[in-house]
Amino acid sequence: MGEAARDIYRETAGEAVSRLRLLSYNIQAGVDTRHFREYLTKSWKQVLPHRERLVNLNRISHMLHRYDIVGLQEVDSGSLRSGFVDQTEYLAQLAGFPFWYKQVNRSLGKLAQHSNGVLSRIRPTAVVEHKLPGLPGRGAMLLEYATNTDAAFAVCIMHLALGRRARGRQLAYVSELVSQYHYLVVMGDFNCGCDARELKGLVKSANLRAPECDMKTFPSWRPMRNLDHILVSSSLRIGKAEVVDYPLSDHLPVSMEVDLPEGLSIIT
């Protein structure tokens, strides 16, 4: 676990948590996209700093307050385009999260630091980074949380490839990675719908469940595809699950409330 993560952590009273509020959000490094043409006309925002980026991050931080664990994709970890702001740390501090962690998947030096991030109100006992199969630049983070039993509660956060063959290899890797966990959440930008063969393979092999396929997150200005998912093990009960109408990226965030089985709790 990184030194920065330890530094920002604040000890909390030993509370027992039996319900979790989860969020997964591809924030596109703080770029607000409102039309497909802006991928071209505003492409400079992906490589150069601009004042609106911090304004968007500030707005995103206001929405994050209500959640316990947040998985972030397309975060910049401190480069020219972000004004050398570590966006995971920035959001954690603004939204009052005591724990944060970043995984840099593609480093372009001072130009860009493409990353995944996690914000958590509960300190995990372990965080392990995994490079996913395929071309460099895709990764997954696996977090473990202590419970009042011998079994850990695990959360896997990822950003998958655009190509179906690469996603298939990546999800096969993830399936093996999480196979040992009875209490599990897998979330992120999967770049495929819930009816995709490769995603169905993960759901079956890891004994996961998902909400209905009508939770469309992309593009944010007219959602037509459900690319962002929160999947949970069959041992957990899904409460409220929804797409959050917060269009400050080209993706909308997806959220879920999860209840742990009676008698099981996560130790903070």
C-alpha cells in the first residue's frame, strides 16, 4: 500500500458495516464532453490543461459524498494535462474520503498519467495492482477488507480494452484472480454490454449477479450503451441500483447499494 495512501488515512472507531454504497465512474480525466464532435473539436483538452477541468472535478466531488467505495477510471495521476494534479487524491480530499489509491496503467511522463483510482471510507487490509493481458495500458486493482469472519470482502476495479478478443483474455484473467472470494464486488468500465459473451463468461465463472441491462451509461448526453457495471457475488443482496444523472464526462456513473448477509460485517 502506497505511502500516500497511508498518510491520508484517518483512524475511525471500530464500526461494523453491513451495507455499502458503491459507485463506478469513468471521469475522462475531468473533461466534460457533450457531443461526439467534441472528441475532435475539444481533443486538445486531453493533452493540455484548462480551467474547466478543476471545476468539473469540484462538481464530481460533491456527488461522491454519499458513497462508501468509489472506483474511478480514466483518472490522471499528475501530469501536464491535469495541471500536475493527482486527481484521485484531489477528489478524495474534497469529498472527505480517508483512504485513496491510484494505479498508473500508462505513463507518458509529464504529458499524461492514465490511471485507475479508488476512494474508500473503510481502510482495506490489502491493495494489489494487476496489469491485464493485451497491449500495455489496462489494469485492475484488487482490494481486500477485513470482516468479522475469516473470509475477506473483496473489490476489484478495472478498465477493460476496446477490442472483444482482448477483453475476453482480460476477463478470463480477472475470473481466475477473484475465484477465491465468496464476498466480492467487481466494477468498472468494461467497454461492453451485459449481453457480451466475454462478460457473461465472467458472471458465470465467478458466480456474480448484475442489475438489469437497461442501465445505460454511454454516451452521457444520450445514453445508449451499458458499458459501466457493478457486479456482485450471489452471497450479497443488491439493493438500489441506478445510473446517476451526472453528465460531467462522456460516461455516466453507475451506483449500487449492497447488503451483506446477516451476521457478516466489514470492520473499519
